[in-house]
Amino acid sequence: MQFSLWHASLSALALSRSSFLQQSSSALLSLASPPPLHILEPPPPPPTTTTPTTTTTATATAAPRTGRVIIARATSNDGDSQIASVAKAFRNDIQTIVKNDPSLAGPLIRLAFHDAATWESSRGSTSSSSSNPYFWLRQQPSGGPNGSIQYELGRSENRGLSKPLQFVQNITHGYAASLSLADAIALAGASAVEAIGGPTIAIRMGRIDATQADPEFLRTPLKASTRRSIVTKTLPEAGLDSDGLRLYFGQLGFSEKEFVALCGCHGLGRHVSLLGMPKDCLRNLTRTCLEEAPVLLPFVTKSVDTFDNSYFQFLLKWNSNDIKLGDVAFIPTDVDLVVDTGLKRWVDYFAQDQNAYFNAYGQAYQKLVDRTATTQERY
Ligand SMILES: *[C@@H]1O[C@H](CO)[C@@H](O)[C@H](O)[C@H]1NC(C)=O
Ligand SMILES: *[C@@H]1O[C@H](CO)[C@@H](O)[C@H](O)[C@H]1NC(C)=O
Ligand SMILES: *[C@@H]1O[C@H](CO)[C@@H](O)[C@H](O)[C@H]1NC(C)=O
């Protein structure tokens, strides 16, 4: 299984600082001249699609596969106590299992991110995109945390996610229809963090499951002046430079502080190793070979099964060439965070203050998964 938080590329790529800088003169350029669409501050919160009202009808949709009683899915119409008890029990289930096998945490968090981050704020006209960074506020959003990941498993960026999805679905069955898949995935991502030493993150409920895949490509590609910074997909690609990260996460309404915090859980990432791979696979590296690779190597060895701030500490060590072979195997989007001086501020901050990281991560995660939720309360 491929555990990297976003792009599931086969990457035995252990970048040294000097080779990264040589490869990416565009990254250096971007330090000197910020692109026109350089979002330093978070844009105002985008409009929510579903206006939460107190009269939302309970939706008892998909018939449960078990013979249990159908309870309406959590909506703002349900009693708080019922939603609270379902959410609490589901969180406990996830936590018990993840505490027993902490290597499940990374894939569950990645699953939540990949379900949620396909949100696109604009689905409309593209004409004014280059001149007005807030153009999307006039448009209807799409995608987002709506369980659509179940229809998107064939995409290369979702390689390796079928197992964590099945895992969540298996547990969700125990709750009959009282949990939407979207709620279950969002809760699992939060509970997994808590189970391995991270903060407790309460989230809203009442997400409604999609009946089809979210778009794979942005209707409006995002461009900056640097060569590599063209964002075309609804999930971030591993080769984005720092301006690409700003464009991508800016579109989702995240500030630099928030997206650097989200990147922190890349410390739980693992990548596919060729070690022990069957000969046939070495000849023809099919998707099945990648998903069933016997050996996975951590991006950041020390913190791979613990939610802490060592990802940031190792980025700083990498940046000062103070790194031992085998300690880290960063990909470009990791090292972007220290090569770019603006983003490095937040790496410094989180590396020094783990509580600050936990708070920032929790808030960013809520923002990520709560967009399509309908309850006001958090559980
Ligand atoms: C999520 O999926 C549902 C069903 O396909 C869709 O109606 C909804 O618009 C999607 N979310 C957003 C924010 O558009
Ligand atoms: C989910 O349940 C099925 C049927 O019981 C089982 O075969 C499968 O291994 C389970 N998958 C995970 C990831 O738990
Ligand atoms: C590699 O495997 C895939 C899937 O089995 C197959 O379609 C493809 O033709 C193979 N490529 C080579 C070069 O053997």
C-alpha cells in the first residue's frame, strides 16, 4: 500500500538539499519574485453549499447490508445526543484498532484528505481568474468531503486507498445507516490522529454521500509565473513547487500557516520500496505490484507511527544538511516548505512548539472536512 499523503508516486527519492536546488531553478526564482497570484493571507471563507437549516430532512438512504434497524443519517434534524453517541462509538472503534496497529493511521488520514480536498471553489467561468484571486467566490463549489472517494479509486493519486476505505466501510456497517460514508471517513481521519498521540479534533456531522465521482481536474487551472506552478488537478501533485502549493491550498481557502500544518502529517507517510519485490514486478511495475509491495519505507523514519512535530524538525535538519542517510526520504512538496522562506517561518514555528502545531493542524482539519457538514455542533 502506498501511504504518502497525497501523490502516490513511486518515489525512492531521497533529495539532498543541493540536488533539489539544482533541479529547481524555478523554485529559486520564485523566492526572488513572488507570482501575481501569491496568496499570503487566507481569502475570506467561501460560501457553503448547503445552508444549514433546522429543518434539514433526515435522509435514510442506502439500505444497510446488515439486518439492523435503519436509523436516519446524522443531520441537523437529529437529536444531538443520538449523533453524539454514534460519533463517540465510531471514534472509539477506530481508536482501539489504530492503537493496536498504528501503521493504519497514515492511510486513514490520507483517505480523509483525498476525499475532502477535491473540493473546488469555482465551477464557473474562467475569464477573470488571472486578475482576481477571489473570482471563485461568485461560483458554486463542488466536490469536497462527500464520500466520493469510493468512485475515485482508479485514479493514480488514490493508489493504495482501497484498503483503508474498505476498513472504514467495514466498521461503518456496524452502525447501519446512522453514519454516512463521508462522516465516517472524516471521523476516522480525526480519530487516527488522536490514537497515535495527536490532538483531539471535534468535527461537524451530517455530510451527505455523493452518488458519483468528484471532478479529477480543476475547471480552472491555477497558474503562477514560475514554470512548475501550474495546478490542474483537484488533488495536489508531488512535483508542485511552493507557489504551486500556495495556489492549490489558496483555492481551498487555506492560509500558509494552515497548509504547512496539514503537511505535517506527511511525517506518517511511507513509500514503496523495491526491496523484496517479486522479479515479475521489477520487470513490470504494475499498480498491483505497487499496492502489494512487501516493504514500505517511511518518509521520516523517527515519527512514522506517531503524530508529533518531528516532520518539521527533520525538514530543518535537511535544510542545514545535517541529515543522516536513511533518516528521511522527502519528496519535492516536503522540501518546498523549507526552501521557500515564507513557508519556512511556519516550519520553524511548528518545529519549536508542538502545541502550536497541534492547534493549527486541528483547525485546518476542521476547515478541510467540515465544508459539507450540516450540523452546527462538533462531535
Ligand atoms: C458532493 O457530492 C454530492 C453528490 O454527488 C453533490 O451533490 C455535492 O454538490 C458535492 N459537494 C459539493 C460541495 O458540491
Ligand atoms: C472488510 O471485511 C471483509 C469481509 O468481512 C474482509 O474480507 C476484509 O478483509 C475486510 N477489510 C479490511 C480492510 O478490514
Ligand atoms: C505490464 O502489465 C500490464 C498489466 O498487467 C500490462 O497491461 C502491460 O502490457 C505490461 N507491460 C509489459 C511491458 O509487459
